[in-house]
Amino acid sequence: MQDKAKQYSIIKHRIAIINIFLMPLLLWIFLILGIPAYFKDAALFVSGNNYAGLVIFYALMGALYYAISLPLEFYSGFMLEHKFSLSNQSLKDWVIRGAKKNIAAFIISTPLVMSLYAFLKISPLGWWLWTAILWFFVSIILAKFAPVIIVPLFYKYSPIKDADLAQKLSRLVSGFGFKTSGVYELNISKDTKKANAALLGLGKQKRIVLCDTLLSNFSHPEIEAVMAHELGHHKLNHMWKLIISGGIFTFITFFFANIVFLKLHNFFGYKMIWGYESIVLIYFTTTILSIPLIPLVNAFSRRLEKEADEFALRATGDVNAFISTMKRLGEQNLADVNPGRFYEIMLYDHPPISRRIALAETFKTSSKNNPE
């Protein structure tokens, strides 16, 4: 099984690394070839209004990027998953889900693009600060409302059906003074055989979500271990820590992006700093500058995940259930339990399974040596 997981992971890791560099590479090629200028003329020919034209321009650029990246996405998201027997999707379902995802992304991102254009016009030197502030607040809004607005576009929420398990989970939740809008299962089995869980949302919109693939294949103690991990994220305020750290990284990226943007703006000889081409140039600079931050973002996320694991081990006191959960997750998701250090640094926002099991073993040893 681990040989199969290694084969799957190697391919997924390589594709993930390609995807990190694909967007800045394609945007640079677009800029060198002058494609934004052609699309700008076409957009303004259709609509003389600058903002309506910007929407058309953004749609054209997005369509071109999607068309070029589609073969890799199809291989990674459909063919590879079926090759390793991880997907339940038909080709029709994959196409429909992809269309929904792109439409939702376009609807959410278009106002951000328009605001970026407006900030460039209003404040050519301070656009980066206003954009970073807006995007930070948008991230909070998305974290709060995505579970109740966006997730149902793809999957169906329903209260967990196992009454005994529901009682156990409710007791676990209330025992730590948690208040959520409920514990739900998500019908991801229509798409995948992989198992997962999450604590979604902020405030009253918080939902503890267990995938049906987890509920149908894991024992009650194992599911309680997963639940305790998700509760740990909430108890330790990890959602807010991620939002705030994400805001800091956004400000850093936009600060340096402005410096690079002004230099490249002169290099390409663009006349107006708020031209449509400038939008593409800014996206190029931000994607390039965000790459060096990836190891820092992942390292911070892995630290929070380790804290949530420690919380789960203390909350349940069931080390064996935690370890068996990790092993079963690795088997069901074909996870590489011990990936190479480079891939861990660049791609893993969770500790590898081998490290999570080692943490539990250490916890078991320390508990035996220090009985209460």
C-alpha cells in the first residue's frame, strides 16, 4: 500500500510544484507577447466603459489561462485520481464541478480586480496598501460565510445520522464549552474516496464538518480523535491566527510588489499606471513574490496542526485511537507518510503522518512516565 502511496504522492507533488510556478510563468509570457494589450483593445471595443471593459478583459485573460492549464488540471484532478482508484466522479460530474468552481471564483474575484483598478486610479502610489487592507477584510468575510454560501454549491450538509456517535461528539464538544451551529456530515463520497474533516467558519457560522467517507470507514474513538483535533483549532483560536498571519503576508507581498511593479511598468513602457495591463503585471509580481513565503506559511500551518494534535491527545486521552486514525487516513488518502524534506517544506500545511504518529508515541511514553 505504501508503494502505491509513494507512486501517487510523487506524481501529485511534482504537479503541485509545477502549479506553483505555472501562473507567474504564463503571466510573464502573456506580458512579453503583449496579449493584455490585444485583450484590452477587444474589451474596450465591446464596451467603452472602463469598468465594464475591465470585466470583459478579466474574463478573457482568465479564459486563456484556464485553457492552457486545463490539460494539467484534467490529468491531476480526474485521470490521476481514477488511476489510483480515489475518485468516484464521472467525467460529466468533473466538468460540472469545475464549471461551478470557476464561476464562483470569477464572481468573488471580479470585485477585487475592479477595486484594484480603482485604487490604482485614485492612489497610484498607495494602491498596494488599500488593496492589502481590502483583501484582508475580504478573507475574514469569506472565512465567515463560505461554509453556508459556497460549500453547499458543491456538497450537501446534513446532521450526522449515527445517534450514538452524535451523542458522544456533542458530549465532547460541550465538555470544552464549545458552541457551534452543529456537527454535520458532508457528502463528498460522490466525488472522492478520501476522508477529511474541518472546522469551518467564524462566530455563529462555525460548523464542525465530518466527511461521510470518514464516518463510514472509521470507528467512533477514531472519529472522536478527529473531532478533538478540529476542536483544538477552535479552542486555540487557530482560524484567527491564520487570518491575521495571512494578512501580514499579504501586506508584505503587496509592499514589495509595488516596488517591483513600478520597475517593470517602466520596462514594458506602459503609459498609464492604472491600465488594464497593469492588473496583469501586478498579479505577476504578487505571484512571484509569494513563492518565497510559501515555506513560512506552511511552517506556521504545520505548527498549528501540531498544537491541534496535542490538544486532541490531551482531550481524549486515547493515543491508540489517534495513531490508528493517522494510519487509516494515510491508507485511505494514499498519503506519503514520510515525504522528502523539500516537498514537506513547499507543499505540506500539515505535518507528515509519520511525524504525527511519532508525536502520539511520545505523548504515550510521557503519560506512562508521568501518571497522574
